[in-house]
Amino acid sequence: MDYKNLENFFTSKIGIFLIFYLSILIGFYFDENALGGAKHDFLHHYQFSKKFNVNFLEMFNRFGGEGMGTRNSPIFWIIIAFLNKIFPIEVIRILNSLVSLLIGFCLYNCLKIRFKNQNEITLILLSSTVFLSPTIRSLSIWPYNLIWGLLLFILSIYYFLKFKESFDNVVKFKYSLKLLFFLILSSYIHPSFAIFIIYYIFHLYIAFRLSKYLLYLIVFCLILSIPFFLYVYSTDVLFNFYHADGIDVNVTQSLNLSNKIIIISSMFLFFILPVINIKRSFAEIKLIKFKIVLIILFFGFINIYYFNFPYFEAGGFGGGFFHKLSNKLFDNNFLLYFVFILSLMIMFGIFSKRVNNYILFIALILSNPQFTIYNKYFDPLIFILFLTLFEFDIKKHFFEKKYKFFQLFSLIVFFLIISLFKSYVL
């Protein structure tokens, strides 16, 4: 046996990714369900999916309607139905698990563009962290449209990064078509990704201004979006975005931005903790002018005043780690409010007054139109956005600190463990 070749394989990106993928296959064997509801969601939608093979047109018209409530696009489940004509469901689940490898490779290629001066192993390990995400693991084992939508969204990020590093308008235009194509494709699989068009349009406008290129891109988006608008117009599927099973929720409650701002901000801090340097972040907070601090506090307290997201021990409507911890330990939201204010301060410090960072964060808030606010919608999306699209000094926060990888994997493994045992922990 050539041990040198074996060593080279296990230290290559393919070898490292396969080792992490093996852990997902082990989870597959044990029916791992770190999200808690992944198995239920799959089985629930799989019953709908099978009906496409019985009467396609009837099921297509009924999907998302009365008795078949879902916030999902039918496309993914139509694909599952088609595959189910060829393969048994266990084979489909195995094939579905390969999405984790694709996400790992795509993220790695994004990081290679973003951090050209970093060595390959560093970027491989950084992108391999997605294999420890409870969402990636659960939805690789229990098929769900979100994870495939995420893969396509990462592909749009890849072409956006290629767009950003190009200087020729013709080349930029070609990459623009590709990034918009994959964004729209991801939105057909998981509609929430559509909102990130506002971030891309901002950059496209900066690059092309009011030119023929921008006009062509807008027309391109509209043409590809026609089937979506026709589908929404012909069904009542939007109702499910403002409905939560087990609680009477009106549109006003569902669209309460204060709930979303507070909870998603606390999730944002939770998911970026492995990357940021806490000491440096507090130093950046100290540099914030007193007038800005007052504005942040005023904004924070306004949202706290209107916050009314319910807490249930069973976690039926989500809320994130700090929301659950605050209510579990203190039977109130005070810890959550503190984390929220802290997250606003840290975000202002690391965003460095860059408008595109705030647009991206607003898109993140608006990507959750429904009442429920689950971790799975933001894990590992926030982490991926932070590494690829948010502009901040990651070199000083992460790459310059040798201990940061240990901290990164420790916190991610900790998150995975509490996800696996959350019924005992929270």
C-alpha cells in the first residue's frame, strides 16, 4: 500500500469532503433528525408528492390549497414524484444526500474567489463546516426543497463573485445572466431566495447604471418569472405564508417586522460567532459615536416594544437559540433583548457603514414572510452569506488568529449536539 498516496488523498479537498460526507451517511443509517421536524416535513410532503403520479393536473391545482397546506413550491415534489417512478424512496434519499457534497464544493469555489491569498486546506476546512450544519445534515437525509434551493443560490453567489472581479462590461453581463438564472431557479425551488434579487439589482445598477445591459437583465428576469406569477395568481398558495398551524394568526401578526428583526438578528449573531473575533468586535463597538449608539438603542427599544413572538416549550413556531434559552432560563425575553441590542452594535461595527451590507441584511429579514421563524431557514445561510457576500475584515477577525479554526469547529459541533439533544437541553 502506498501510504503517501493515501495521505495525499485524505488531505485533498475530495478526501476531506468525503470524510465529512461519510458522517452524513452514518447519520442516514441512524435516521438522524437534528432539526427535529425534518422527518415529519419529508413524510408530510412525500404523501403529496405521490399523488402527482396518480393525477398530475388535479394535484398541481390542489397543491398548497385546502387540505394540502404547504409553503413549498410544487416543483421539487414533482421531481421526487418522477424519480419515484424509477427508484424506491430509500434510493432517492441516498441520491438526495449527495446535495451536501455539491454544497461543500460550490462553497469552496466561492471562497477560492473571495479569499485568493488563503491556502487551499484552510478554505477546504472552512467550507467543510457545512457538513456539520443541522440543516444540511437533516435535509440531506430527509429530502426537502430548501437544501436544493440553497445549492442553486450558492451557484448564483459564485457567478456574482465572478461578476464582481470582472472589469469588462460584456463579461460582467454574461456573469449577470448566470447569477440571475440560478437565483430565479433557486426561487422556483424555494421561493424565499427570490428576495435576494434586491441585493443583486443594487450591484447590477452600480455596474451598468441605466444602460441597455440593465434593461436586458430586467427583461430577462421578468420573462423567467412569468410562470411564477401565473402560478401564484391561479392558486391560494400565498395564504400558507401567513398561516401557522395551531395558532390563529392574521396577516398583521405574521408580518410583524419587530419579531423578525429581533429573532433573526439574534440568530445572525449566533451563527457568526464562530467567525468573528469577540475582543475585536467589542473594540469596534467602543469606536461607535455616542449619537449612533442612541439611534441603535432607540431602534432596538422600538422593536422590543412591538415584539410579541410566542414561546412554546415544544418549539412549534421556532424562535432560535437565544429566544428559547431566554425563556427556558428566565421565563421571559430579557436575555433575547440583550443579545438583540448586542447584535445590532456588533453588526454596525463590522458592517463598516457599507450600504450593500445593510441591503443584504434587510433581504435576510424579508426572506422570512411567514409567522414561524425556524433555524433551518438561516442555518447555514447566514454563515454562507457572511463568508461570501458580507463585506468585513475577515482577515483580522478570523484568518490571522490560529485558534479560530478550533473555535469554529467547537462552536459548530456544540450547535449540532444541542440540535440533536435539544429536547433534553432546551
